[in-house]
Amino acid sequence: MDQRVAVLRLSHRPSRDKRVSTHLLLAARAFGASKAFYTGEQDDSIEESIRKVVTDWGGDFTLEYAEGWRSVFEKWEGKIVHLTMYGVPFQEAAQEIRDDPSPKLVVVGGAKVPGEVYGAAHWNISVTGQPHSEVSALALFLHELYEGKELDLEFPGAHIKTIPQARGKKLEIHPERV
Amino acid sequence: MDQRVAVLRLSHRPSRDKRVSTHLLLAARAFGASKAFYTGEQDDSIEESIRKVVTDWGGDFTLEYAEGWRSVFEKWEGKIVHLTMYGVPFQEAAQEIRDDPSPKLVVVGGAKVPGEVYGAAHWNISVTGQPHSEVSALALFLHELYEGKELDLEFPGAHIKTIPQARGKKLEIHPERV
């Protein structure tokens, strides 16, 4: 992809967020992010789920736990995009973000997002001003950033691949790799 | 919107799916569906959450419980689109679906989707062949179906509205309506 993207998921709580965080991380991978960080509570089971998807479905997406958002922001060599329903519509800001060649850290809130995150981000971006989901917001944002090119992504080394069908299910399985 | 869309969420399990189903239903509303059905276990609390969002944020999105998918399919006066990672890429089928003027029922799987659903749907559509989330799949599909026009949707009667900001949060609140 033209731009390297990592996603930062804030304040993961294993008991409450496991499924939504898993969906979010899988959407990050499927729509072209190369990496994700998460803060909150460390969660071996979510790390294991994501690793298993990468092994089975290919590519080299990685997930890393971080103690807090500040250290991720400080170490990030690129710009920071914070997705929030209070921000500027993504369709208005996308061209400017695309024109900036630096890697992007896309920050996705959890429970309560500290006010400093709004100040430290280079862009605060909304995907509609309506309540919906960080999963749909992230997917739409990446789809717009990559202008649909992420839909042609290949995931090298996959053991499993879907073969599009008008009816039913077809998988291509490489047993030698499983 | 040009086409009326209702979403059908299959096999909701309150204990496990509450948050993902809520995100899915909110994404349905935010991206232009006018209605949703769900099957599985009836869940007063999810119905109440969605009703509250509609009261606060406007529009007339409704949610209805149905005993099973068959009765919803049978009563549906229009075509049926089933979102599944095994289907035909949405970017290839979107124009055909758009050209069909009938209302669309967009079916989104839960745990195990019965084989008959694949047969009964007019289209089986994938949003990438990768595992991610029904929330991101639905949002991308509606965004493509409506060609981005859903981003300009107005939600009449809202008590609360976000005012886009480059930094921070701004809400417009109509206390007389709250």
C-alpha cells in the first residue's frame, strides 16, 4: 500500500471488549494496516487469536501490547490520525492525509479517550458524526485512505483462501502449510 | 436514500454478542438502513439501547425481533443480499444491486449461517475474502451501495448533534427535545 498504517486501540478491557477489539484488529489487517498496538489490559487470548488468523490467512500483520498511549505516540515516526465522532469528516480530510507521505498511526478510542489525545493527534477525524462503531469507522477510513486499493491486497503465505462463489462456500487449502 | 434497506442480524446471543450486535445495528442506522430485524434470543436491553440512540440522535430507524430468518425472508417484498466472506466481491456486484430498484434485505450472519440462506439470497456478497467483522462488512457494503451519499444523511428530530471540530468535542443539544 502507498502509506504504512499502524492502528492503536486504546483501553482494551478483556472482559468487556474481547470481541469488538478482535473485530477491530481483524478489520485493521484486512483493510491494509501492517501493525497494531493496544493499551489497557494485556490479553494473551486476543494476541493468540490474531496470531492464528495471520498464520492461517497470510500476511505479516503484528499486534503489540503497549503500557500507555503516550509512549506509542512518542516513538511513532510519522503522523497521528485520531478517529472520533467529534472530528472533521473523513471525506474532507482524506486528500490531505493521503498527500502526506509519512506513516500514519490511526488511533481508535476505547471507553474514555483522554483529552490530550485530541491535542496530540495531527488530525481528529470523524466517520459520520453519528454513534456507530470503531470497527466500521476504521474500515471506512482505511477504504477512503487507500481509495479502494486495499480490496486487492494479497496476503502472502496463506494456508487458507476463499474462492468467491455466487452460492455456497469454497476454500482453497494448502495442507502442506497448515 | 435511493434504495430502502433493512438489515437482518442472524442468531443474536445476548450474553456473547451484545456489543457486536449493538455496533452492527448502529452502523446499519448510521449508514442509511431504515430498519433492522434480528433473530436468535430476544434481548430487551439491545432494543432499549437502539431506541435510546434513535431518540437522542434522530431519524426513525426501528429494530424488530423475529423468531426465525425464514419468516423475514418470506415477508420481504424485495431482494435479499447475504454478506458472507465466501461470496462475490461487493465491488463487482454493487452496480447490479444498485440498478435493481427493489428494497434490499441485507442479511448478516451470526454464529453458524444455515446453508439455505446462501440458496435463498439473491446475492451472496463478500467484503474482501478475509476474516474481519460483520460491522465493517456492512458499513463498506452500504457505503458502496449508496456511493457515499449516506455520509450526508440527516437524522430529523435529533436532540443531540456533533459539530465537527479539528480539536476537542462540540455537541449541539436541544434541551427542549430531551
